[in-house]
Amino acid sequence: MTRSLSLLISTVFLIVACASPKKQEPVFSPTEMLDLSVLKTKENLKGISDSNSFLRNIPKGKSDWKVVGVKNWCSGFWPGILWYAYENSGDETIKKRAENFTASIKTIAYSPAEDHDIGFMVYCSYGNGYRLTGNEAYKKVLLSAADTLATLYNPKVGSILSWPVKVEEYGHNTIIDNMMNLELLFWAAKNGGNKRLYDIAVSHAEVTMKNLVRPDDAVFHVGEFDGNTGAFVKGHTHQGYADESMWARGQAWGIYGFAIAYRETRKQEFLDTSIKLANHFLNRLPEDGIPYWDFDDPKIPNAPKDASAAAITSCGLLELTGLVKDEKLKEKYIKAANNFVEKLSSKDYFSGDTSKALLLHSTGNHPKNSEIDVPIIYADYYYMEALTRLKKMEAANNAAQTQK
């Protein structure tokens, strides 16, 4: 890590440490943390020359990122981070690298669908790229990717098959993560794609809401269905502690995913579901404000945390603030999102000069003893998204105050 970057990191944390405890304002600046994150992202670019290698995690005891290929479900997050870095810096060298890594993902849109993660892979990369550049070639890839994802839809069940390779284990399976991939279908349906894509997304959200959201306002990770009759068979976990436990990242996917579904459809039941999931998540947080990997792990407080769940939830809550009409609820969600991002920006979770990642302490697949208490790329992606959202909200508020 360069000396200038280390100096900036130290300066930012010194500012935070010296903030007056009497003030009730957040002790972090989204703009400052974004600037720091952009610099760390540029540092990472220096060590990667192959645009077919995508950052995934930093294993315990290591300092360098482990990379994966384009077919890994996390491939879209690294180019997505580069697009956020470009958006917040205007740095053309970052844009060029974002374009290179994004181009490598094109193959996913034109290959047979292997799983539901097409949304994560293509929308986080090409979606952000199109949003920032308006490149018509990106639009074509996005539309093709939506059509590819739609091939996994089973009309008898009314949902997208999440994991074709796990049909023998779970039958027609629909996982809560898949709610996030519906955004690609919604986008395509209103940007020149087949209108049927909208209907598929709505049906999938309805089936997920009816069967994966439990009466206790937590979610199953996996819903098992009879692929021939469409009947719901059973709720499972795959990455949580138990079938009936509350897996933190799964709850986060649900909060954010149903908020997006409401934004795109204005179906009240989707908003109500996102609110229920969000309130349950916030009500069960531990004292330090960052969730354990599963809220019901009996080893708590000696269980690992999941910074990625906090980052994803912060984005979901910020999405909700623009959708709910109740001012008290809006204020609650803005405050909670700020709290998450502030905590993630502290020395407890932000890596500083100790790691090439942005965030420490995420947990991937605990039951498989995989990626436990390590930096993971999607934590950094949603952290960058949350900071970008907060920066824009801060700018809008300042502009409103100026006009008064």
C-alpha cells in the first residue's frame, strides 16, 4: 500500500476520533469514506492485469485477493465496484478498467442459464455501466441476460429455478437471494424487452412472499417446490444455522429485494413485506449494531459477524426511505442505515491499511466452513453502493437547504 494512501487513511480515522461526542450527527463523512474507497480500489487495480479474473475474498492470514472466473456468481461485483469508483471520482483510468472487466461478463448473457445469479453478474456490471454511460451495446447485453434468466422460470410453480444443479436435493428450488435478480427482469421489461419479463418477476416475488416469508417475519433460505404441481414442499436453509433460524444475509436479501419489487410494481404487499423483514432485522440486532452471521447461532456472542449483511441491509433501508410515506418510519430507516454504514466505516470493520479489501468480518457459507470472518467482494460492493446513496442524499439535502 502506498504511503499517500496510508496517510489518508490515518487522517480520516483521526478526524473520526476527534469528532465531538456531544454532537448527535454521524461521525463519518460518506464523501470522505468514498474518496478513501476509491483510492483503495485503484490500489487493487495495480495488481490485476487479467480482465477475466474477478476478486472474490481474502482468505484468513492472507493479504491478497483470491480471484475467480467469469462464471463464479460473484464476478459482477468487482466491475460494479469499479463503476461506483468511477461515478464518485470521474477518473477515466478507472472507467477504462471498469469497461474491460465488464466486457468479460458478456458471455453470461449469451450462454445457457446455469443459475439465477445472472442478475448479480450482469446487472451489477453492465447495469451500472449503462446507468453511467448510456452505452447502447450495454443495453443489448442486459436485455439478452434478462431473456436468459427467464429461461429458468417454471410456470407451474410461478418462480425462477434458482439452482438447477440442486434439483435432486431440493426439487424446484427458489432461494431468497433470487429476489435481488428480479431487478434485471423489471428493468428489461420497461427498456425494450418482452413485457412477459415483468409478469415473471411479479409472479416470482409473489410465490417467494407466500412461501419463503415465515409467520415470524424471518425468511427461509430455500423454498422447495414440486416442479410438476407447483406445490410448496418445505422450507430449508443452505447457508444458515437451521431451517427455522434467521440467516442474516438471507434476511438482508429479502429486505432489499421486496423493496425493489414494490418500487417497480407499487404492489402494497411487497412494501409491507419489506417493512416486516426490516423491522424484524433491526429489532434483533446485537448491541454493537452489526449482525452475527445467523441471529440464532447458539454460539453467540462467540459467533462470527457478517458485515456483508449489514451493508446489504443498509442499501435496502435506503431504498425503503424513498418508498415509505410514514415520516417516522422514513426517519427510522435513514437513521438505521446511517448507523450501519457508520459502524462499517469504523476501525472495527473498515480495513484501513491492514487489508486490500474495504470491509473486514464477512461470513459466506458457515455450514460449509467457507469464507468465515474474512473480506468478501459483495460486502465491499454494497458498502460502496450505500456510501454513494448517502452522498447523494446529503447533496440533495444541502441543495434543499440552500434554496430555502
